[in-house]
Amino acid sequence: MKLETISLNILRHSLNHGTSSGVTKMELEKKNIFPATMKYIEDYCTKNGFEIINVSVEGNIYIYHLMKK
């Protein structure tokens, strides 16, 4: 089993993708923040066989929990 997280910070317009290998950081444009985030997550999950198992919100940060069996 493999677990990863993708967090979206609304105020900072940034996306962080955490894996066991490290964290990838991306800056996003304010007007396209949600479509860009959804496209990144959809493409990543489809390409790599992950499923979203939970989404949590902590203030202005959305955390997507991914799992691959």
C-alpha cells in the first residue's frame, strides 16, 4: 500500500504534494486555483493508480489523502 497527500493552500495559492520521497511544491494562479488543482489530482491519480480516500479541510487548506493498493 502507498499513501500520499496533496494539500491546497487557498490564501497562498500553492499546492504541495507529499510522498515518501519528499514534497513537490507548485504555485498556482489565483483565478484558476480550483480547476488547476482538480486537473493535477485527476491526472496524477489516473496515471499512477491512486484513489482519493478522504478530503479534510483545516482553515484555508484542503488536504486530499491518496492511496494506492
